[in-house]
Amino acid sequence: MASGILVIVEQNDGKITRIGWEALAAAQEIGAGLGHEVCALLLGKGASAAAKEAAAAALKQIWFAENAELSHYTPDGFSAAAKQMIEKSKPQYVLAGHSYQARDYFPKLAASCGRGLIADSVGYRIENGAITFVRQAFQGKINADFSFNGEPPYFASLQSGAVSSDKLKKGGNAAVSDAGLDLSGVSIRTTVLEIFEGVKGKVDLTKADIIVSVGRGIKEKANMPLVEELAGAIGGELAASRPVCDDGWLPLDRQIGSSGQTVAPKLYLAVGISGAIQHLVGMKGARTIVAINKDERAPIFDIADYGIVGDLFEIVPELTKAIKEAKGA
């Protein structure tokens, strides 16, 4: 009989990623609400070290797999490994953070188990012993409820920021062990020929606690130092809406939105961003949103916690000055 929650925790070279911690926190919360214990599975190079890191969380069991077939990420290898663990542990629910990697292999995993997948959920609620996941539709214009029927296991992935990693319950004494998987017969159709070193320079905005994001209200590239100085003063990463990146004022890896990165920082400062729906879907999970815009009817104010209506060219320098003075800089 299926029971419990299995979380496939994303890790990178022995370190659990931010979305991996968020998935663990979500699983703990769901487990508490539904009366299920939570186990974790970590895959790939460095998984054993990451598993020891996961042991700080209150979990029942932690497994890792570092088979040769998992030395490089492939959807065939990861889905086959996870399927074997599912068959061994027989969980009721299988959860993961909706990272780029999970988008690749998680649908394949669910299909290989003959099940559907509720992907990219932005939240959930538990009522009468059942869970309902919430997904955004029509580029975030509406929220839609999804629930499971049929036999378990049930698969779901959670968008970055759906649950804060701050909610993670620690103090566990979970056993950490090798999953003991046999992947020798798995057909891996992808061969990793080269890992491009240039990728290391890409900015991962999902890890930032503070983001200063700029829109077309900045008017021209020559004005970018204004927000760069603000980001430096506040200790945040600089990001932008799509038009700014399309114009080449910032690199594409700093774009926030439906065609860029999805972030959930502790503080999101939107400067000169009107709030097109394509941008909002990428940042509405931020804990606190502060918007600066001269148009009081700009959609960004609909989701902002704090709004400043005014000319950014007057406000930003004063804000930067105040932050520096407060820090004694």
C-alpha cells in the first residue's frame, strides 16, 4: 500500500539548491497536513555529500544514488533511477521543485509510472484530508485548482518560491544510505560530450535574496548606472524586464518573466516596470515587492506591498543615498 512522500531533491556537486530546500519544506508541510512521513532522494555526482546536508532536516529517510550512469545529468538516467526508488519505497506522493532540470525529466518519470503530473504549482491547500494544487493559467491571469484521482503515486512539482525554505523544519536524525539502484540495463540515449565552462558565468537569480529590477522607465542604457548603484548599495542582484534585455542594456540571463527566470527573493524592488503579465509571472512569488513608477495606474502596484508614485530619476538617487547613509558608507 502506498504511503508517505518522496521528494527528489535537486543538488549540484554536493550542495542542495535553493529550490531543493524549498521542495523539502513543502513536503514537510504537506506531510504534516496529510499525515505522511517524508523521505528524500538525491541523484547524481555529489549526491552522497548533499544527502548528509539534507540530514539536517526533519525527515524519515534519505537515499542517494551516485551510479556511473548518473555522473552527468540525463533525463533517461534520472527518470530510471527515480522510478526504481519509487518502486522500492512505494510513496503516495512524489514531489520536486520545478527547476529547469525537473521540467526535463519529471514528466518522463511520471509517464513511465503510468501517471499524470501536476507541474509548476504555485501553491496548494489541504482540506478534508485531501490536497489541491494551484497552477497559474493564461500567463498568470487566473489561478486554477488541480487535484488527483486514480491510484498513487501522485506526481507534482512546485514553482520556485511556492514555499519558502525558511519554513524547513530541522533537527531530524534521518538515516542516510545508498539507494542501491541497478542502472546497468538502462538505455541512456544522451551522451554528454562537453560541459561548457562559459555557463559558469551565468547569473542564477533564483538564489538572490534581494533583486533590483529595472524596466523601460529607465529610458536609455546610459541611465543604467543609476540602478546599478542602487543594487550595489542595497546588496542585491540587478535584473530587468524583457524589453531592457532585448535592447541589450542587460544580458539575457538577468531577464525576469515568462521567457526569463522565475524568482522569489525576500525583497524585489521594481524600478520603472509597468507590470506586464509576462513579467509578473516571474516575480509575484517575492516575499516583499516595492515598486517605483510614475504611473499610479501601473499594474505593478496591484501586487506591490509598497508603492512609490513618482519620477525614478528623482527617487532612486535619494533612495541610494539614504541606504548608504544608513549603512555608514
